[in-house]
Amino acid sequence: MPQDMPPTGGYEPVQYRRNLPVRGFRPAYYLVAVAGICTYGFYKVGKGIREQNELAREKMWSRIHLIPVLQAEEDRDLVRRHWAEKAREKELMGAESKIYNNDRFVRPTYAVTPGETTK
């Protein structure tokens, strides 16, 4: 029995590629679009960070400018409490007793202590 051999002149070429039209844009266009979107996003993030820094700076300076007003209010409250305490002491004891050797006002120090101690 004779062996099969290729035809004379060889076989015709096998078409393994499909000639389909390319869908969508070139990959470079997609890359440019993504880079543009990322650039815009980073620009907006940068603007937001600068805005937050400006708001924080404004908040800090407003607090700095309010410190003298708040300190004066606290001082007025302390003096009012001091005179009320002296009047209460005079009412209870009948006379004003001096704790210190001079009349200089000393800012009171407050310490929070628990009401009930457990043993």
C-alpha cells in the first residue's frame, strides 16, 4: 500500500487569523484618557487639601484672637466668685478672716475629688 504524501507544490496556507475590524479606540487613547482623569483628580485633591489647610489656619488664628476675651471672661468670673465667697464667709463667721498675710489676689486652684471613697 503506498504511503500518503503531500500534493505536489505543497498544501495551501492555513488561515489562522480572522480579519475582523478592531473594536474601540487604540490603547494609547485609553491611556491618555486615564492619565487625564487621574491628573484632574489629583488637581481637585490638591485644591481640597489647600482649602482644608486654609480653613485650619483661619480656625487657629480665630482662636488665637479670642484668647484675650476668654481670659478676661474667666478672670471676671473668678473675681465674682472670690467676692461671693468673702461675703458668704463674712455672713457665716461674722468677721472676715485672712488666710494669707497679704491682700494680693491668688488664683484658686481647683482639683476634682471623688465624692465617696470606697475602701
